[in-house]
Amino acid sequence: MFETAELGQTVSKQDYLERVPLLRERLLDAQQRLRTAPFPVLVLFAGVDGAGKSDTTNLLNEWLDPRWITTLAYSTPSEEEVERPEFWRFWRDLPAKGQIGIFLSAWYSEPLLQNAFGKTDLSELDRELEKILAFERTLVDDGALILKFWMHLGKDQQKERLTALEADPTQRWRVTKRDWKHWKMYKKFVRAAEQIIMRTSTGNAPWTIVEGMDDRYRSLKVATHLLEEVERRLGEPLPGANNDAPVADHRSQEGSMRIAERTILSGVELSHSLEKRAYSEEQDQLHARLNPLHRLAYESKVSTILVFEGWDAGGKGGAIRRITRALDARNYQVFAIGPPTDEEQAHHYLWRFWRHLSRAGRFTIYDRSWYGRVLVERVEGFATKTEWRRAYAEINDFERQLADHGTVVLKFWIHISPEEQERRFKDRAETPYKRWKLTEEDWRNREKWAEYESAVDDMIERTSTAVAPWHLISGNDKRYARVEILTRICEALEARLG
């Protein structure tokens, strides 16, 4: 889930200094317009120790007018607070309409600590998160804009940050024995954080995961997101207003605010290749390995779901055919997912996938899947922003139910370069028996490559979980991709079946 926050994002000093003046000007303008708006803004910071929560809070107070900001940090409840229900102190501190409230170590802190230290199990954590969801839903229903930032560092990055702070006499006080204790428990904290984010990243109050290693990148990322969301909300018509009246657009310069960021896909090494002879030998070995595994899974009543996503002409169909060669045709089914039928459109978008679930021990293979909600439907505008943003949590819950039932869930994104895709398109156009695969829509989608890549980044960040992680497959060489996919399927089944 945290892959996008460990890419080593940086912003140069020159770029930072060029962006800050306009960003600050627009933030102050948005804050002044917010003062007369009928809703408050809640900015919540959580995350890894040393990832910049306090620094970013101080920066926002510096860049904005602090007279209209309330900053609150929470520690162990006082005697006064203990005598009241746990959410009393948060209700007490909510910002008024037109103001911004910044919350540190707030309502997510205790559930995270309790679970990381093993004082609660997943079911108990889920009950605590239900309380939080109800609290946030109440605020959102009343109009509040909630922005939640998870400030992240990888384990090595966190060690580097804490060590650097300790070496600075002016910053040493910020590092405590507690911080180092938490660092030693890094995996437990991240596991608990994944559960929290997966459960509480809703359509109206989603989490934004921010890489915290580079101060300049972190500052621009948080401030830009805050600006865009406040301006978006200020530009929406008020309830009961004349919705046909023109709305002032204060986002004409939004493009200039965007940071040039690395993506997860940009880090996929596409030069991998496999010679034909080696491919043939390895594929035969993997088929011999997979066939008894799939038979054992059938006998053990362990179901397997394989999800294939990727670029048009990425090689999904070819990879699926190489898998099914090793399976008994009676024990698998392949679904090619296209636009929903009228019957499917009349139901929740997950309905048709629930219907496909096989009996125990079978393979279910999807060529495209429920991820269309956060990919094509998002990019092409078939789903509203609220619909596709809440879909991450819905999908995570769906996949968690599958995993809890004992199903092996494997998700593959087959990545190719734009140049390789163009070459394959031309090959299809020139080959009679392949020509049917190529449509005008395929060519049109190439024009939105950057939008789809951004959507894939969000998808992987928000849905690559411990129970259903994404596998990014280098697909420029089809032989290499097929062997890699077969290998990962065998490894997953061996781990599950012992």
C-alpha cells in the first residue's frame, strides 16, 4: 500500500523557490474566501515518526493566516477528558465554519498504537474504526471538508531521519526513546496502518499518502492538495442555489501547481527479456509445477482468483492462455470484462463480480476486473469523483472477504512502454488474424496515457494490501512476463498449500 511513498520523490531548491510564491498567494486567497463559506476544513496528520507531521503543520501556519487556523495535538487524555466519552475532546475542538482545524495525533492515534502493540486484534480494531467512520460521516454530512494525510517513510528512511535529527543539537530534543522503540516495531505499525487506511479511506474523507523524506516535496505535496481541495469545494454550488448560474473558476492555474512526480510504473524495469529456448524450458517446468498445485488446491477446496490489468496490447490474453494450459478445463473459468450490461448497470458495480465467484477449489481468472471503477470509469468520467474515490475502500473490503474465506487473490499489472504499445498496435493492424483486436478506442486511449498512469498509481497505493498485493510485471518482452506470472502463481499456491 505504501509503494508510492517510497519512490524517493524530490523537488529541487530552485523549483521549490519558484513555486512557493504563487502557491502561498493562492492559499491565502482561498483562505479568505473560505472565511465566509458554510463549512469548516479539518486537516488531519498521522503517520510514521519523523515523517514531517509537525514541520508541515508549522509550515501551513506560516503560509496561511494563523488567526483563522486552530492547531491541536493530543496526548494521553487528561482527568477531565477521561470523565467523558472518548470523542468529547475532538468534538470540543472542531473548527467553526469558515475556519481550518489542524489535528495531530487525533482520533486515529490510539487505535493504531493499541493494534501495533498487540493489545487489540483485527476485529477489535475494526470496531474502533467503525466509531471513527461514524464520527467522520456525521461531520461530512454536515458539510465539513476532511483532508487526511498519512506522512510516510520507509524503515531505512525513518532510521536516517531520526539519526539526522539526533545529530543536530537544535533538533535533538525531538527524538525520544519512544520513537526508536516504534522504529524497531516498524512492521507492526505499518501493518496496523494499512488496515486503518484500507478501512477508513472513504469517498468523502480519503487518505492521501505523502512521502516524507524530502522536505520540499512533502511541503508542496500537502499544500497543493489542500489548495486544490479547498478551491474545488469553494467552486461547488451551495445547496439550494441556482445550479445553472456560472461558478467562478479559481483553478485556471492548477496545472502550474502540479509537482513533477515519479510514478510506481516509471520504476518498473522494462529491459528484462528471455531467449526463446530458455523460455520454452522454463515454461514447461512451471506448467509441471502448476498442474499438481492446482489439483491439490481443488482437493483442498482452496479457491484462486487471478486479476489481470494493464495497458491495451500489454499481453494479458497471452499470459492467461499460458496459465490455463496447465489447468484442468473443468476447474477454471475466464471472464473478459467489458462495459456492464443493462442488468449489471442496474446493480452495484461489484454485483457482477460477486456472481462470478466459483465453488471451492476452482480458478477464476479476470481479463480486466472491478478495477475498471478506478481506472477507465475514473479517467473517462463514467463514475463521479465521489464514486471512484469510495471504491478503493469497497474493493479492499471485497478482497478482504475473499482472503478471509481462504481464497488466494493474485493481482497483476502488466506494464509496457508507450513505444512498445504503438509497435504492437501497428503489428495488429497489419496482421489479418489480429486486426479484430484493435479498435479506434485503443488509439484514443493512448492520448490519455498520463491520466491512466496517475490512476494506476492511486490504485496501487490504495489497494495493494497484505492480503491482496499488486504484482507489477515487466511486459515489453512477452516471454519474460509469462514466466514471471507463472512463477508468482506457483509461489503463492505453494505458500498457501504448504
